[in-house]
Amino acid sequence: MGNIKRSHPPGFKAKVALDLIKETDTVSALCSKYAIHPTQAHQWKKQLLANVEVLFSDKPSSALAEKDEIIGELYKQIGQLKVELDWLKKKLSV
């Protein structure tokens, strides 16, 4: 039987990770309940614990604003290079 790659929505991952943190059942029982592999469940739990402090930080959107600024700058550079390329093509074809 081949491996089937399943994609889980973020809400499902959060629900599983929170149940793991609550420790109401064993890891095996929770993984059977949600039909996932224990390794995957532990990865989701680690990811939740690593990113939970972002939720309570004073400026959670500062990282997003910085990312948007970088993306805007890159689009600006791409536009400039495209204009220069078009200009060079025009000059070389004459």
C-alpha cells in the first residue's frame, strides 16, 4: 500500500495540539481518535508551543509589516528591471 499524503486544515491541527497539551488522554488514544501518526501530532504540538508567545506579544503584526515591506521593495525592483529590459530591447532593435 502506498503512502497517501493528507492535508489537514489549521483548525484541525490546533485542536489536536491543544488536546495533546491538555493531556486528558494518552498520545496513542488521541492519535487513534484523530487518525493521525504520533510523530505528526508531536510536530504540531511543538509548533504550537514555539509560536504561542507571538499571540501574546505587544506587536504581533510587526513581523507581517516587515515582510510586506520587503515584498513591496522586491516588486519595485522587479518593475524597475523590467522597464530597463524593455528599454534595452527597444534600443537594440533599432
